[in-house]
Amino acid sequence: MTEKQTWSQRFESALHPAIARFNASISFDIELIEYDITGSQAHAKMLAHTGIISRAEGEALFNGLEQVRQEYRQGQFQPGVDAEDVHFAVEKRLTEIVGDVGKKLHTARSRNDQVGTDTRLYLRDQIQQIRQQLRDWQTVLVDIAEKNVETLIPGYTHLQRAQPVSLAHHLLAYFQMAQRDWERLEDVYSRVNISPLGCGALAGTTFPIDRHYTANLLHFDNVYANSLDGVSDRDFAIEFLCAASIIMVHLSRLSEEIILWASEEFRFITLKDSCATGSSIMPQKKNPDVPELVRGKTGRVFGHLQAMLVIMKGLPLAYNKDLQEDKECIFDSVNTVKACLEAMTILLQEGLEFRHQRLATAVTEDFANATDVADYLAARGVPFREAYNIVGKVVKTSIAAGKLLKDLQLEEWQQIHPAFAADIYEAITPRQVVAARNSYGGTGFEQVRQALVNARTQIGVK
Ligand code: ARG
């Protein structure tokens, strides 16, 4: 037999133990306990402030809740499945500590507005932590970029060598993604930070509560204007999961590149021992487990976003127990994003090394400078499309002759078109190819140096 439930007076018999377990959320919503206590303390203060309970009662509730917090922190209070959920667990322990006055805490409140409040308080903190982690990731990207403005790396389209780029430019692309993630979370935060407390079960309350008073105490920016909406809205969770999913997209794309770069086919980076693992059977192997795990964990965050959307789509107003399912989606996504950001930041900071020799060779061994030959002719009056066709033929003959463009003799160039002169050789060196792309936002070294200055300003580091 399970212990009697808080709501059991209306019931003839006790809950089936398996159903009690099925119904209970304490195993995961215990994560919210400190937020539940903080929310309840604000509610108790408001009850006293508005005269719904006496000042002494308000203080007893507040202090009793503080004791529950301390007991929890010291490991003395560990609620089990009988508590059903964290809200009942805290209220029950409070009542054991302060006696009958504890039973007044739930005046003018429902678990529906309570759980919404707790979840928002939790998510608010987590969003700020994730934003700080994004900043850490950005800082590492800028640090590496700064040292590699003039390091060249093949740039790809269709995973075919296209044009060489500055390695710094490549890394700063991820900086920009992280910047949008950071801004997106700021925006999500503004809708997380609205108080549903005081919406009651669904319709408000008969007591003269002061919702703005609790909202102020809890540092919410505003209160929900409609009680039905306040207790049943989970848009803020969907938005967070969406922002979390986009962060994972970015981390996963970088992971994929790191995995490719570490392969024997690319050999652009070496993984250091602190961030790579071996195989149990193939002694020569060094595996990129960290980026692989980040790429793999992306799936679960996308899954939680999908789950949350499906949970919501058919729900009639207002609260439905389906909403209890939001917590595991949120908690697991928060934990996954934080773990992945931490691992990726460490990996970049100390887990990999670019192989400069190999990169320098990689940017000279192909036809990634062909566009520059076309640009060379176009700059000398040949219409671009015509120049493009000429260079297409040059590439074709060079491939047939087993030569790169840089190996053609000046006479060969001039046979192709009289506009070619001795300066063609300088124009097609990888360095010049990169330097010349000085259009705003391009990979030209001047642009990249300015982008680095801007990046430092954006993250507020000198
Ligand atoms: N554990 C519940 C949840 O997470 C709390 C709210 C319960 N409300 C109710 N009317 N049964 O959603």
C-alpha cells in the first residue's frame, strides 16, 4: 500500500502502487526543488503582504521553507515516490517542520501555476548559463582565429575544393553562428521570464492576491495576462528547445568538420591524447569520440523539440497532465547542450592541433585558383563569361598534361590569351587568391582582421 495522497479524501481507495509510480514525477522534477522553494517563499510573502494570512504565519512559512532547502542541500531530505511530485514533497516536509500553518501555503495557488513558475525560474538560470558557455566557445574560436589569419585552408562547396580561405575566416563563421545563438536565447529569455503565479488552477482565485508583488520578488519582467493561457502555455519551452536545437546544429556541423579533418584523407588536424580515445582492437587508432558524441547527441535534442510540439498540439485548455512530460524534454536538452558546449570548448582549446605544413601543401595541390585566372582576364576587359570559358579549357589541358596552373609557361598562358602577362603567377598564389577577396565579409586578410576586432568587441573582451 502506498501512503495516502494529499488529495485522497475524495477517494474511496488508495492508488495502485504501479499507477502511483506511473503518475509520479518526483524522480525528475526534484531538479526543480530549489526553484519550488523560492517560488513558495515569494507566494508566502505575498499572502502575508495582502493580509490573506498573518505576518507571523508568513514568516513561519518562509523560514520553514528555508529549512527545507537546507535539509535538502545537506542530504537530510530526500523525498521518495510517495510524494508524487516535488510540490507535494516540499509542502509535506514544510508542514512537518512548521506544523498546521504549513497547510496555509497552498492558499490561492494551484500546482498548475506553481509548476509553471518553477519551470520558468529553472529555465531562466539555465539560459544564462548556456549563454555564458556560448561566450566561452566564442572566446576560444577568436583566440585560435587570431593566431591563424594567414593560415590557409582549402574552402569547399559540395565538399569539393573550391577556393582557399583563411583558417581564421573559417573559424569566425562558427563565431557568427554562436553569436546568433546567444542573441536568440536572449530573446527566448524575454518570454520565459513571465510569471504565471496567481493564475491558480485555470481561472484565477477568489483571494485578493497581488500577482505583480510575487512577480517582482521573483524578478519576472511581467505576469501572464490570461490565467488559462498562463497555466497551459509551453511556447517558452518549445522556443527554448528550438534555440537549443539550433545550437546543436552548429556544434554538430563543426564536429563533422573536425572528424573529417582528423581523418587520414584530410590530415588537417591532429587530435591530442587528452581529447581522443583508442580502439579496443586496432592499436593504431585514435578516434574523434568527442565530436562524434556531440554529433550523435544532437539527435536527442531535436527529438525533445519534436516531442514537445506533439505534446502540445492537441491539448484543450487549460492544464492537462500531458504537460508533466515537458520536464524531461527540457532537463535533458539543457544538460545535453551544456555538456556538448563544454566538451567542444575544451576540444578546441586543447584537444587539437592544426597541421600547418599539410595545410600549406593542401592549398597548392589543386585548381582552387581557377576563378582567379578568370577574374584576372575579366579585370583586363575580357567579359567574365568568356574568361570563364577560356579558363575552363586551360584547366582541362592542364589536367591532361598532369600540370597545375602555376606550372604553365608564360608562352602557354599567352597562347591561350594575349592579355596574360608575367604577373599571372603572383595572382594565382594561394596567398594572393585569399588576400584579393577583400570584399566586405570576404576572406581577404584585411577583412578577417577587421572581423576579429568586431568579434572581440561583440563578446566584450579586449
Ligand atoms: N507534476 C505536475 C506537472 O509536472 C504538477 C502539476 C499537477 N497538476 C495537476 N492538476 N495534477 O505537471
